[in-house]
Amino acid sequence: MARDNVLRIVAILVIVAVTGVILYRTPIQLGLDLQGGIHIVLEARDPNVTDEAMQGALAVIERRINALGVAEPTIQRQGARRIVVELPGVTDHQQAVDVIGRTAVLEILDPFGRVALTGADLRDARVGLDQFNQPAIDIEFTPEGAEKFARLTTLYVGEVIPHLLDGEVLVAPVVRQPITGGTGQITGNFTYEEARSIAIQLKHGALPVALEVESMSTVGATLGRESVEASLKAAVVGLVLVVLFMLAYYRLPGFLADFALGVYVLIALALLAQLGATLTLPGIAGFILSIGMAVDANVLIFERIKDELRAGKRMRAALRSGFQRAFVAIFDANLTTLIAVAALYYFGTGPVRGFAVTLGLGILASMFTAVVITRWLLGLAIDLNPKRAENYFGVREAAS
């Protein structure tokens, strides 16, 4: 028994230490409403653009933004011809517009100005370095594209083959020798960001419809900070009241539940940080809601234990039976909530997904701390002082 308690204490300390290290090394990402960013509205130039073309543009923009590494972007249709994009934490307006809104039609011409290859012939594009250690764009062709490029460079050795991007000459190299390996490199006076931007556009395909920036604005985080301060104040006040209630009503078990609640907070925040989830204002609301559910699970467990004690069971038997009976109710309640969370995440966008993620992670963490951590701590308390066990819940233990 003593050995089991030591192992449980070590396990709890390891959990606290690991989650603390994760939170120290991996800060939680904030959404647009908390840290600000860029709000862009793109509109199709063609007034008769089809719904299929706009859906294709939406998919291409989403792939480009994902390649930029922006956390929790919002990308959605607005009417028949508009696409609204929100990028949290992005401050470079021009880079955002260049990557997102540029049509990015690549054309490789022969010396007579005829199109020999297009962006459809590319398999991959990424940032590389040229022979002078300057940023360049390494491209890889599809098998069909490799054959076309090999034939082009074989036929026109010593000739210029212009590379055009959206009708503008990107580079006009002279073919020195046939290139048959299926790869090539676009060089020029690129900065790293320019090369990265072009590589992202080429890799994820051209927009099926030309878009122009209808409006663009910088979203400040002032409202977000005010809302966060109010939310945190409410959370702290509520948490203090919950802690005091648990201490006053359940005494030692309440103290242990409060400690388990602290472990829950660490685990939930560490999960958010480790998974790269973005915390939005609705996400904070989901987190606060999950704290209430964590306390509710502990209350349910303690009341079941008190019922078992009133029925005449000894403390250890009441502890075991109380957790078993409470687990079914806790599992059913949390499972139905997780189903609702899954629906919110699947059908929702942006902040709704942020709410679903934080609430879902909070529920999983609360189940673990209530069913495992609280039980370990109660078992330890009983083993340390069995004679006072009958007073832990205000119900005298039945005589042996």
C-alpha cells in the first residue's frame, strides 16, 4: 500500500512538472480577437463567376494560408463573389495580399512566345539557394512536366525561355544544357520572403478566378484585451468562490479536490499549447465552462461516497463503490457534451471551433483529474490517517 502511494505521488509530481515545462516552453497562441491581425475582403473581378470557381478559389487560399503557418485563420465566403480572410498575428499587409490574392498562373514559354509548360506541370516548389547562396525557388515537375521540360531545354539550347507569373516575366534564363532530371531552379534578386511567397503560390496552385482586394484593415486587440481582462476577472472570482465552497462544505476532500482542480488547469492549458490550438475569447468561455464541469464531477463523486457511508460501508469500501457509481454518471454526461463539441467543431468555423476545442480538451482533462487524481489523493489521505477517515465527509464510518 505504501509503495502504491509513493508511485501515485511521483506520478502526480511528474504530471505537474511536465505540464509546467510545456507551458513554459510553448506559449499558447492567441486568436484575432485577442492579439489582432489582418482582415481582408477579396472580390472576384468577373461578375459572372461561377460558384464552382469560387469554391476552388476558397480551397486554394486555404492551402496557401496553411503553408504560411498562420494559427486559426478564418476563411469564408461572403455572398456570391467575395471571400473574407482573417489572419491573427499577421502584420505584413503586402505579404498577406501577395500570397493570398495573387492568381499565380505560371507559364514557361519557348523562344517564340508559345506556352510550353504551366503551373499544372509542377509537383512541388520550395525555397532553396542558388550558386551564390542567394534565395531561389526549387521546382519539381510531374512526370509529364519533366518530359515537356526536358524536350524544351533539349530543343532550345542557347535560347531564352521566359518564365511568366501572372503575365509578368519572373525570370528569363538562357538554356545552357538539356535539363532532364525533372527539377529546376528559378533564380533572381529575390529576398527570402519573396521566394517563399512565390513558392507557396506555385506549390498550392493557381487561383481559378482572378481576385482583387476589395478592402483590407488591421484589427487591433484593444477590445480583445478588455474582454480578456473581464473574462479573467470573472474566472478568478468564480474559481475562488468554488475553492472556498469545496473547502467549507467538504473540508479535507474539498481541499484535495481543489488541488486536483489546479492539476486539471495545468493539464488543459498544456494540451492547448502542445496541440498548437489557438485561444480565442469564446475559447476562454469554453475553458471556464469546463472548470465548472470539473468541479461538478468531484461533487458527484463525494456525494456518492457519502451515500455509501450512510449505507454502513467502511471508508475504503465506500471510496471504491462511490467512484464506481459516480463514474457512470460522469462518463455519460461528458460523452453527450463531447458529441455536441464534435458537432460544433465539424460544422463551425473560426471562434466556434476555438470554443469547441477548449471545451473538449477541458472535459477530457477534467475526467482524468476527477476520476484518477482525486481518487489517488483521497486514498492517500485515508492511508495516512485511517482513524479520522469517518470525519472526512461529515458522516461517521460504520462500526466494524
